Amino acid sequence: MISRSYTNLLDLASGNFPVMGREKKRLPRVMTVAGVISELDDDQATSVTSDIPSSIAVDRVIIVANQLPVKAKRRPNNKGWSFSWDEDSLLLHIKDGLPDDMEVIYVGSLRVEVDSSEQDDVSQLLLDRFKCVPAFLPPDILTRYYHGFCKQHLWPLFHYMLPFSASHGGRFDRSLWEGYVAANKIFSQKVIEVINPDDDYVWIHDYHLMVLPTFLRRRFNRLRMGFFLHSPFPSSEIYRTLPVREEILRALLNADLIGFHTFDYARHFLSCCSRMLGLEYQSKRGYIGLEYYGRTVGIKIMPVGIHMGQIESVLGLADKDWRVGELKQQFEGKTLLLGVDDMDIFKGVNLKLLAMEQLLKQHPKWQGRAVLVQIANPARGRGKDLEEIQSEIQASCKRINESFGQPGYEPIVFIDRPVSLSERAAYYSVAECVVVTAVRDGMNLTPYEYIVCRQGIPGPDYSLDSSGPKKSMLVVSEFIGCSPSLSGAIRVNPWNVEATAEAMNEAISMADAEKQLRHEKHYRYVSTHDVAYWARSFFQDMERTCQDHFGLRCWGIGLSFGFRVVALDPNFRKLSIDAIVSAYSRAKNRAILLDYDGTVMPQTSINKTPSQEVISIINTLCGDVKNTVFVVSGRGRDSLGKWFSPCKKLGIAAEHGYFMRWSEDMEWETCRQSIDFGWVHIAEPVMKLYTEATDGSAIEKKESALVWHHRDADPGFGCSQAKEMLDHLEGVLANEPVAVKSGQFIVEVKPQEVSKGLVAEKIFTSMSESGNQADFVLCIGDDRSDEDMFEIIGSAMNSGVLSSNTLVFACTVGQKPSKAKYYLDDTTEVITMLKALAEVSNPPSTEVGTENTP
């Protein structure tokens, strides 16, 4: 059975829906309060929150990943399963960085296939003994999800491999995407089975589950949720080639905190958000955040570390010491270079072999002395590309050993089998240098493990000459996540084989004192930035990001992966037409202030002339003797005067209030009588300089201001140039009586003391002084300049210009953070509301006003 919410969410036109199989008995929801929760309806897509507060407020974290941190093994009699913790799993060690009293539950899949008849028993056993909730994926979905979309599309793309042809990377297959979504849906159902949304945190891991945040946010609007990407995030030029790019981006933005290993990965993600969704990030007190429909989505940059305790415990094992002695004897008199990599196409193993070959050619002194031991962990993926790279590696090993090998000496020792951590630690202990030449890798903890193994553990019996100074050397690719944190390593471009060979020579030829200094520097970092430090830092940031969740009003909007949660201040609500009409009817002296672009005229409209309907409505409002109506805009007075010429009694404030007139038969006033515009000759050349250098930008000359527009420029470059211009103009105009401000795709220079807020204050003061103090104020606008009007209303009431009993309707257009108390969704709703007010007034002069309309 497949739920209707699944079909609605995907909106899959192909009709290729996965078969979920027969309906299974659900696990009971894990609760912190006594009682029974009824079955969750899969068809429900509304927010779910508990109405009953927890009796025990104990925080709990649910860690969700593709695979559970457990090993499964069939019992010898083939009856049942035995399970044990996977000590090598990063997820298992996250709890070391969490509060001691915090309960941890894991949700993920198993590495083995469990028959449907055994799934309920296995689920109960894992929950009771390991606090693990398994997600059983049907074979068809598993194939399309993991081996299909994850390994054929996301993994190559995130490692900068584009599908140039059907034979190279493969074309996008929508059925694989459907399998990916279906698998994420199953994971979400398992989380829902055990979650207590008011108390629990959810921490999702890696690219396998990038759309899971949408499924969970759709169900629980206020859920505290983080996501960490363990792979690279590609540049926007690469990522934008993905046909489902926006769906994945919007799904990630439903998390509260998104983590990356390096700033490069975070920068690429932020660039995608800017270019595709128009979202700009802000940095406040060291924290990076994206404003997304009233929610602040935090961006965390923190490379993961290793588990120090696990490595140190392995170092003390007797079999490891025995292996160290064996290796020392095997490689006696040799200088050992070591590589430890997964067997995949991005680890650059063959480039490393070519560099070793080049080293032996360019520096013959190392022939017979230098040995590269390459450990290749079993491949996790499959495909033709992998088979080709394996063949290439085998051929290179054979060629190099035949060319430079001698009796008792092989320059390349290739180990193509699973190697335990204990044996790996032995190789680390005897290696003079570790070489990592991955062409792209999310983090790669091999250098960290090597550094700790070379440091060893204190104690008289430790085999790595524990009394002497510790030293190590690293040659690492600049394209891996750990590279920025290893400042003492020799960084290389692995594609430059000659340079890599020289780096390897430099590393093994370096003086011991230098090796010691570099090792000490690395060990200080690795030992203090372990996995517990990483987990603690991420979780603390998640707590901080989510601290205001229950103080906001939240509701979900949008269909499919366009779903998002709008979070607003509890006092910020939609303007009720009935309420404002009622207040309008009772009022005696009304002030109505309207912005133009984005308020009564859509921003996207090419023809900016007001419609017949808008002219008619404004004429009706102006015809009511109880009303003082103003259009307050940043546009020039000529345009506004021409457009609104049929509205004889309309007041107009142009260029943010620099020019102002109370009606058509009155003269334009300026806010200040004597203003020196000499600053124009300073500002205009600067703007021209940036305009010539920024394709798509333009200068708008107003009578009182200069505006630089970059809406049509490249988003990233335009914003960068705008920030640079802002600093430049503030510097050269520091002694001039002007204000330099940035807005939505603009940088504006205008005289000081010119703002829409001052216009509003002037109108309220004039009405009060004439004995018609406003008892009703309607103020509507859509952008930053209109916030000045909303702000001035409060100070006008405090100063007595407005009465404390004045009915105030400060309204912004669009659901977004604002100083206004109310909002309307768009210009259509604004016009509908104004029309309702006009129908209350409806004076006889309405017909006359509209006859003169062009």
C-alpha cells in the first residue's frame, strides 16, 4: 500500500511508484510520558506536535544515517541473527561528545538482507538491546536508491564528475530519483515511529538522506533537526547540472543546521542558494545563517575528527606490537611510504603510483631503498569506471615493479584485501610518510590516524621507540577535506605527477628535527579536535539555532519539494479585511500611506503604469473627506505625477520623500531648501567605474539621488561589487551630507535626512496641528525603505503626534520578518483590501474621478 501523501509529495507524472509490500506491524513509539499513541496516519501531512507536555524533560537525539552502526551475522544453524556494535562506525562515537544523560537512538539500514518474516523480531531485538531502529528497504528500492541515484548520480557529481555521455557517468534516470525519494520516505517513517517531536533532536547524516528533512519537517513544523554532509559539496557550476537541484536544496533548507567539513564546501552550497533561490547569507558574531521564510538556517563548518580512545586502545594490543616487529624486519633498511585508500575512482591511487615511479626515475638514490605500501580497502561501489581503474592500478604496479625491482626489493607493495585497524596501525607505526593523492574527498581521516599512531601511547613497553622524539610526514592532496587543518603537511595537486614526486622526495629527505616540529603541531590539533569535539560543537550549534523554535508561529506551505515552513513572530499575523473595514468605518480622520512598486504594482510587471482599477480605487479613497492619502515611493516625481494625474486629491512623496506635494493643485516641496549637490560629481565617476566593470549593471539618475542597479548582473559578482562600491562610496563621501545605503539589488546615494519615515512623521504632524489628529493609520510597503515608516509610527505615538488610541495597521507585503504587525501575501491582496475600504467610502465623486482616467 502506498500513501496518498507520498504521491502528492512526489508529484510523479510517470506513475512509476514503488511497491511497498504488505503493511507491517509498527514499532511502538518511544514515549517520555505515560499513555498510548494511536497509529500515525501516513496520509496526514499537517504538523504534529504533542499537546501534552513531557513529564520528564529529557533531551534525546535520533541519529539517522544510511547504515546502522551495528554488524549483523547469521547464526551457524541459520536460525536467527547475532548483532554487535561496529566499532569503526563514526556514528557510534558521536555520543562521546553529547551530554552524559542524553539518550541516543539510531535509525538506518542493515548491511544484510533480512527476510520479511524476521523483520519484526529483528527490529524489536535491535531496539531493546542497541536502541537501533532498522529501515528495511525492498530490493528494488535499495538498488535504485543506493546503487542507482546515490552512487551513479550524487556521488560522482559531488566529486566533480559530470555525465558527459551515456557511457561516461550515465544519463539522469528519473526512476532512480524516485527510488531515492521512496527510500528517504521509508527512513522518515522509521523516525516518526520513535520520535517525540517536542523533546527530541534529529541529526541526519550524509548525501544518502538529503531529502529526509522535508519529510520530517512536513510532519513536525517545530522539530529540531540538523544535517551533516560528509562528502564534498561541488561548486554551483557543477551542482546546477543536476536536474533535481532545487528539490534537494529546498529539502536541505528544511533542516535547522547544515554542516560541512570545510569553508569551500559551505561556500559552494551558499552560492547555489544565492544563484538558484535568491538567498543571501549573513554572518553574525561568527555564525553563518540563511534567512529562509522567517527561519534562520545555520551553516556549520567543522571537520570531523577521529576517536582517540579507539586508536590508542588498538596501539596497546599485543598482536599489533607483534605485527610492527614483523614489518620492521620485512622492510629493514628501507624507507616506507604508505597509502591507505578505499578502492574508488576518486582516491587517485594510480596517480600516486605514477608519482612513485617518477620519484624513482628522478632520484635514483631511492631505488632499492624507498617502498610504497598501498592498502586498498574493498570497493563500496561498482561499475565500469571502477573496473577500469582497478585494471590500470594493477598494470602500473606490475610495470613499476618490473622496471625498478631487484632481488628482495619491490618498490610497490599492493595490498588488495580488508585490513583490520590493528594491522593498519602497525603499518602507520613504521611508515616514514603517508601519501594521500585523492582527486576529491570529503574528509579522509587517514592522516589523522597516522599522526596518532606515530605519537604512540605512553608506557615503557610501547614498541615505537617511545623514549625518543616522535616524528611524521604527510603528503596530502589539496582537494581533500582534512588538508586545510594540516598546515605542516606538504600539499600537492595530485594531477601534477612530477610535483607530487618531488613532494614525496622532500618528505622522506627532510631533517628529523623538522619532521618532529611538524608532527608536534599536527598531533596537538588532532588530539584536541577529535570526534567528540566535533559532535559536541555541532550539537551545541544545533541547540543554539533551535532555541527560538517554540516561540514562533509556524505553518507549512508549498507542495512536493517546494514545501517549507514559514516561521514568524507570534504577534505578526495576516491582515484581516473584515477587521480593517470595521476600524475604517468607525474612524473620523484617516491617514493612508501606500508604497508603489511591490505594493500596488507587482515587482515583476514590465509596464509600471497603474491599472484603471488602481486609479479608480485611489480616487475613491481620496474623495472621502475623512482621508489623507499618500503614495510614498522611491520613484521620481515626473513618473508618479504623470501616472496619478487623474487623482487630483492624492498626496505624492517622490524619491523617498525628497519631493512632496499634498495634492495635484499644490506645488512640490523639497525636504530641505538648500542642498549642495556637489557630491554627485564625486559619486557618479565611482558608479561609472563599477558599471563598466560589471556587466548587467546600470546607473539611475534621480533629481536628488544616484542609484546603482545590479539586478541583471551575475548574482555573486553583482553582490560582491555592490559591497565593494558601498565601502568605496562611504570612504570618498565621508565628509558630504549624504547617506549611502544598499537595498535589494541596488546601492543608493541620497541626501541625509531623506526617508519614508520622515514623510510619515510630517503627514501625522500636519494632521495633528490642523486639529485632525489621525485616529486610523494604514501604512503598506514591501521593502527595506518602508520599514522606516513602520518604525516611525511607534515613536509618533510616544511623542503624542498620534494618540495611544489610534488604530494602526502597519502592513508589509509578503510573509517575512518586518517591523510591521500585519502582512498581506501579494499586490493582489493589497488591491482587494483597498477596494473593500473604497466601498465603505464610495462618495458621489467616484464616477467623476474615473471619467478623466486615461
